[in-house]
Amino acid sequence: MDMWDPYVESVRDHVTEADQKIVFDKFYVSQHLSQAVDQARAVFSSLRRRHQMPAGLFESVVARVDRLVSLAN
């Protein structure tokens, strides 16, 4: 199902034990994960530009994030 908050709340209001029955569509999970990764990359990139991140750490973090994304897909 869609992850839109009002939709989820409506299901919770009308379905008994909804939290045990709700299954989110893989597309929406992947979409939220991609958005979170993009935000994290922006933060790390900003820190890197301001020289507040040790050399090599940025590349290490990006490699780990890319691996997590590939595992999620």
C-alpha cells in the first residue's frame, strides 16, 4: 500500500490490528530510501567542501550507502 500518512492513518482507524497487516509497496520504500540517501549525500558533500570531514571518509560513506541501496533494490 501507499505510504502517504493520511492513507495509513485511515487504514489504522478502520482495520483491526492494522499495524500487523499493513504491507508497503516496494516502490514507495525504495523511493523513501533514495530520498534519504540523496539528503545524506548532500550533507556529506557539504561537510567535505568545508573540509570538516577527514580525507577518505566521504568516499567510504558513499560506497557504503551505494551498497545499501543496491541491496534494497
